[in-house]
Amino acid sequence: MHAKHSDCAKPLAVTMGDPAGVGRLITRMAWEALRSEPDAAFYVIAPPEIFSQSGPIVEIDEPEAARGCFEAALPVFGIEAVCGAWQPGVPDVGAAPAITESIALAVRHVLAGVAGGVVTNPIAKALLYEAGFPHPGHTEFLASLCAPDDRARPQPVMMLVGGGLRVALATIHQPLRQAIDAITEESLVNTAMIVRHALAQDFGINLPRLAFTGLNPHAGEAGTLGQEEQTIINPAAAALRERGVDISDARPADTVFAEALEGRFDAVIAMTHDQGLIPVKTLDLWNGVNTTLGLPFIRTSPDHGTAYDAAAIGQARPESLIAAIRLARAMAYNRFGR
């Protein structure tokens, strides 16, 4: 794919996130840390006044202008959506139109080929629900923007990268009882195929080795502690192996992540949200990255929330956003060639 060399050089589109959260702080801090690195060039999509009070900005009219001014000031692609009061630490439902417009515009830019990828700042789903947001979460919203009429909508797969692990999720933002019912042989096969493709395309792992976690303690203990491994997970693994995928049967969740750290697996597919996020966040709370696989563009995000309390006192740690920007750029190089 070396013919698309220019795609990996395009600036990344960074969304504003919730202006009452830490997104504003960590974006400025990420720019300060990365401004001397042309390959890390990005621009943020937001009402300019949100960032103009924290340091130098340059308002840009087209994404490609970001590379030329990135070292001197934070490039801001301005939007006029209503943004509420945006007082740090005080969430305001009035900010919802700007939050969602920033995300939608970032997706439009990357689908139009003028941005190299999307890096999303944290949002608070409860605040957006109050404003009528119809999607379970950020990931599902991004998928909907790829196919507004629901036709050929991509299946997004959430994968956390951090602490030496890559952990994809078979289910995402669902109550646990519903998530268990949502795990099917078909859904696991689809998820594993998306993960395998992404590891080859965006992470440069040509023959990735995957593992399924079990759902039950000790991966069901041969059916004595639950049947899902024998009736759903292991049959999915067998079907995948018939397609040439290197994947294990269900492995006990209390040991499979250690096996991955030792190099046995390139990625683990966890059955539920917390089962997958706990090991990554325990190993590397501040540098973990959330990336969405299965979309027609690169998307990464810090692996933390809005942190209103930190925003209120003007303190935040930018490491996860910096890691998300670096990972998005690395993925672009792998996908499009150097």
C-alpha cells in the first residue's frame, strides 16, 4: 500500500471532548510535548475560544494547514456549535451540540481523506444521554457516522493497548447480564476476524496469535462451572482455525493475560468489558490507549474518562492522549506505508 504514502503524513483530527473535563488541558499539554515532532502533527476541532485562553492557537480553515503551523501554535479547526458555559469541572448539557459536532466533523474529515486518523478526547455519555444522544457509547456513535442509514454499518471492536497487552472486547457497553446473552459463536468469529485483520494491517503482525478468554471461572472447568465455553467459545475458535486463524480455545481469564505478557499471544479477546479493561488499566493506568478496530479509518482515544475533578483544579496527566496520538500515527504508517 505504499502508493498511499501521503495518507500517513496527513495531520490527525483530535476531537474536543467534554469542555468541562480534562480534554482541553491534555490537548494543550500534548501539543506542548509533541510540537517539535512534525510526524505527530494534529489539529483540534472545537469552538476556538475553548483553547484560546490556555495558550497560542492558530485557527485553520483546512486540515492540511495544521502541519505548517503545528510547531508555533495549537491548530484549531473552528466550529460554531453551541457549547454551553464549559466551566472546568462543571458538566453542562448545553455543551452537547459542540461535543457531537466535533466528533462528526472529525469523521467527515478522515472519510474525505484530509485527515490521517481520528483521536477522540473523553466524553461523558450520561451528559449526552440527557441531550438525547441515542448511542450506547462513543464507539457505537463513530460506527453510525460511517453509515447513517444503517446499511453496511461496520462492526466496531474496542481494543485496549497498554502495559504490554492488546486486549479486544467481544462485548462493549452493555449491562453484564445482556452482554453474556450477546456472546454468540457468530459474533465471536466476526470479532476475531476483525482483530486479526487489524493486527496485520495496522500493527504489522502478519500472522497474529490470538486467545479467547473464558467467560466462567477456570474457563468453565470442562463444563462443571458453565457451558458457554463448550457450546459457544470453543466452537467459534474451531471455526476460526478452519479459516486459518491462529487462536486458542477459551483460556482461563485469570492466567491468559500473563501468558500474553510472556509472548504466547499477540492479542487477547475478552468476553466482557471489565474482564478486558482491568488488566490493561492495572498494568498501565496512565499510558493505555483505546483503539477502535473495524472502522474504515484509524481511531484512538485516551483510556480514561472526563475526570471532572482534575479539570476543576486545573491538573491533568496527558500521557494517555500522547500515547493515543503516537499510536494513531504508527497505525497510519503501518497501514499506508512509509
